[in-house]
Amino acid sequence: MIIGGYTLNPEHGRLQIPLVRQPSLEDVKSIISKYRKFDGVASLSISPTPEYGPYEINLYADSGNYLLMLNQYLEDGEHVVRTLNNTSMGTSSVEILGDYYPASFITRDIGVVTSCFQEFLNFGDVSSFVLSA
């Protein structure tokens, strides 16, 4: 596994997070915690990338809104992206880093983000009850 990303700091602009190979749970928690204060992107990837199955989870953070996307190759070669289905957020759109997404894809709970990254780190997947296609 490899984790990395960047934060957007109002004072210093874009700050790259150094790649961490074979991250520990503490590495993952430390990186995810940065997004409590800053906007940006984090990615945890399986390396080398498998032929099929989940291979990467991404976090897009903007103003306390968190978008999770789990990328997965299917056995037939197709690609799917799994996201939250948070119906409590309503049906409007939310802007995340300049793009608009359904509010149901968004959480404001950093604990959910940390839990998904932890599950991906431990098992190489996240429950389809949490992130679905």
C-alpha cells in the first residue's frame, strides 16, 4: 500500500504530503487528520495494482465536506467507483474542489473517512454497505 496526497493551505498554497509506502494505521490516521483543518486530496492505493478488485480509495476534502471514492476493477475489465449513499444529506449538489457532486455522496464526519481508510488498509476493500456503486 501507498498513501499520499496534498493539502490546500490558505497561507502556503498546495502542500504535497510525502508518499508513505506500507503505511501503518498511525500513518493513515495522521494524514487523514490533516483534512479536519485543510482542504485537499488523499489517496491510499494497493501496489502493485491488482488485475481486478478494489485498488484505491480517495478522499476529497473541501470546507468540512468529505467525498470518498473507492476505485475498483471488475473481472470483466470494467471499472466502477463506489461512494457513500448518505441520504441524510439530501438531494442537492455540493461543491468539492471545484466540481459538484450529489450531497448523498458526502459526509461531514471525519470518523467515517478514517474508518473507511482503516478498513481499506486492513482488508484491501471497504464494506459495500458503506461504499456502494
